[in-house]
Amino acid sequence: MKKAIGIISIVLFCLIGFQSCAAGLGNALSSNGEISGTAGIMLAFCMLIGGIIALVSKNSKGLIITSIVFYVIGGLIGIANIGTFKDLQIWSILSFIFAVLLIFNIIKNKELYNNK
């Protein structure tokens, strides 16, 4: 499950990054004062970092917790800065879902992580 979350996060980084650049450009052209484009870029980078860390964490509980923290931080940044473009809400919720799935992974494999 960690590998799937990591790969999906890396692919979504590209999609969220391009989408947020377009949203930031739209915000700048309309001069509406929103920062949802910048928040989307920050969410995308948090998902990228969380995904890479999830991929490289073999049996390390600390790395998985670090990945969870990045997903939660990215989700909070996204939820706090939803503007005109509501797609940021979807990506933020997905980031929280990835964090919860990794928490379930730690709970499910508790014996594996306690032996290290």
C-alpha cells in the first residue's frame, strides 16, 4: 500500500502543480487577492515529499510518520486556502486520506515495526 500511495502522490504532484500554476495565473490576472494557486503548489510539494518518503521507507516507522506529517501539513495548507477554484479541496482531502491509510498501515504492521 505504501508503494501505491507513493507512486500516486508523485503522479498527482505533476497534475496538481500544473493546475495550481493555472489557478495562480488566473488569480493574478483577476487581481482577486486569493492565494489558492500558491497553496496548491505547496500542497503538491508536500504530496511529492510524502510520496517519496513513503516509497523509500522499508520497515522504518519513523519515515512513515514523517510521510504522514507531510500529508497532513499539505492537507491543512490546502483546506485553509480554498478560493474560487474548488479543486484544491479535493486534493486536500485526498492528502488526508493518504495520511489515514499510512496510519492504518502502521497499525496493521505493528509487529513488523516494533521488532526494529
